Amino acid sequence: MFARWDKMAKNFTRIGKEIAIAVKAGGPDSENNPALRRCYLNAKACNMPKDRVEAAIKRAMGKDTSSYDEQTYEGYAPHGVAIMVETATDNPTRTVANVRMHFTKGNGSLGTSGSVAFTFTRMGEFKIKNTGQNLEDLELELIDYGLEEIGEDTEGNIIIRTAFNEFGNMSKALEDKGIEVITAELTRIPQTTVELGEEEANEVLKLVDRLEQDDDVQKVYHNLK
């Protein structure tokens, strides 16, 4: 129970920062701010209360609100597993010190910029409701809007992936076609994966968990199979 609440609180904090960044960059009107519309979707998907979303927007419009810098860190977990850490922080000095500490305590090592980024491909990823659509028909319908991959997740939802620079095109296309989107985000997909035994894999996942628990960390990507 406590783990579930911790995860929910972490998701609310992450989305609150995403809202702050979106509002600072494009204003509080979601009609003219695609990034803010994406925040609304993701807030709904993780059951973030509407009043908390509205409060986050109001805070972002205030003069005294924190300004978040988006920083990405790269490194290796034990056993050669590549890790990328996306952060949103109002104190980069604190954040890099904490990220380095997590890597060190998790028997990993923080790398330099570009040390593992080449092993991941940045993509847009949309989760849409499966209402019995034919995947081949849907693929043909969306291919002109940057579709690169389509499939189903373990819960039966449809996952659509696009090239990073086609994210906006696909977002608009799904909206125009009235296709219900559950979540929409930019993600990093590993080009190759590392397969480990259970004990070694758990060592890697402990480091991933340490990083994900950090207040400044937004997302952690790895290439563990």
C-alpha cells in the first residue's frame, strides 16, 4: 500500500514539474500549448486530481515560482547496463551530486555526455484505447503522420511510436481523428538490450529504483532486457 502511494506521489510531483515547464514555455492555455495538453492527458492517466493540476498551472504562472532546468545524465549500472536519467531541477549542483551518489552507491558509474545516449533512440510514444481496431488498418491510417511502430502492451492497449520530430504531427492526427489517447510522452528506446541472471538484474534494478526515488529525477531509462 505504502509503495503504491509513494509511486502516486512521485507521479504527481513529476507531472507538476512537467506542467511548470510547459506553462513557462507556452503559456497556460492548453488550446495553444500542445505540451500542456500532453500534461493533462498524463495527469488523467495517473489519477492526479483536477484541483492539483489547476494549482500547478497557477503556481507556474506566479512570479516567485521555481524555474526548472531539464538536465540529462548518462552512466552505467553494474554489468554494463546503460542508463539515462532525465531530471527537472531548480538546483543543478545538488542534482548532479545526488545522481553521482546514487550511481556510486549502486555500484555503477556516472558517465560523460554522449557516453550512452547513442544506445537509445528518442521517440514519441502514445498509448491509445483498444476499442477493437484492426492494427493493420490503423497502421495504414497513421503512417503518413510519422508512425514507426505499432503494437499492444500487456494490458491490451495499443502502443504507437513515432520518430522524435514527428511527435507533434501524430499528436494532432490522433486528436483530429477523435482517437482517445491515454498517455503521450517522449521516450528513449534502447537499440540493444543486455540479458542478465536474476541476481545481477536485481542489482541493476535496485540502482534504477534509487534513481527513480530522487525528487529531481523525472524518468530513468535502461537497456536491461
